[in-house]
Amino acid sequence: MNRKTVKRAAVATAAVLACGAAAAYLYLDTTSGIQRTGKENCADVVPAGANTADGEAICATLAALTDAWARGDAEAYGRQFTEDGTYTTYVGSHYEGRADITEGHRALFKDFLKGTKLAASYLDLRFLGKDAAVLTGRGDDYTGGKPGLAELSKVQTYTLVRDTDGAWRIAAFHNTQRRNVMERFSFLYSPATAPEAEK
């Protein structure tokens, strides 16, 4: 074989492999929808038998958080966290304390997140005693039309506590970007890894 033939064969092989990889990615991406999108209304995940006032107060904290974000109000956003609260973003930034969370969001609201709003759905609320709760959900920031529940790309965990003044505030927040193709691949490769709600 001459060099020209080898080069053409290598280019053709690379093209076939690239097309195959693109097709596999598209297949995984289009078949990676989530089954459990959550509830649009926070009150719908307050467990039966829980103190109704506490459930309403927790949902009000989340509503105040969303409202502050929509207004780009870093002070009001920060007030929803405890003085020593923590906030971990999906890119791995970790803020410690209300002041750090507030100042970080002040900058974000002026730059990367300017003019955005929050969309959320709620998966589960569990009380850990009378003064602590964990709320999990899905969320995203957006401009323009509000995304549908199945389009929310982040999974979020809020740990809330009854603060010293009796108000429910966020003590810890963790935001994880959903990697839908990787998730779908792992479920295909090892079906037992899929959460019950996604089987």
C-alpha cells in the first residue's frame, strides 16, 4: 500500500468512528429523560403528619429565595441562609457564611446571572427532628420562557434549620449539574445503579 492509500484509509476510519461516536452520544442524549420530575409546588412535598406551619415556613423560605434571585437582590437572598450557612455551586465553588454567600451573589447578579430567574421542582422534604429538615429538588436559572420540569438540569439539596429567631433558614445548600448522557450510559451499562424512581 502506498502512503496516499494509508492516509485515505486512516481519514475514512476516523470519520466513521467520529460519526459512530456522535450517533451514540445523540442516542444517549435523546433517551436520557428523567421519570421523576418533582412537584412544582413546594407544599406538595410536605410529608403527611408534619407540622403544617413548619412546612409552610420552609416553603416560604424557598419562595423568598426565588423572589430575591429574580430581583437580583443579594441582601435578601443572603438573608435566607443562617449566619454560618454554606453554599456549594455546581461548578464546585464553596461559600462559607451568609456574608460570603451574599457577596458572591452580589457579583453574580451583576454579571453572569444578571436578569435571570429560578425555576424549581421539589422531590422530597424530610424533617430530621423538630428543628431541621432536608429538601431535595431540581432547579435551573433561566431567561425568557420558564423551562418545563423535565428540563431542569440541576439536582439540589437544601438543609434547613429553625434559626435562633424561630425562622427557617438554609444551613447548607448543594447544587449538582445533571450529566444526562453519563447518567444514561451508567444505567445502560449497569441497570442496578438506576434509582428506583428512574427504572
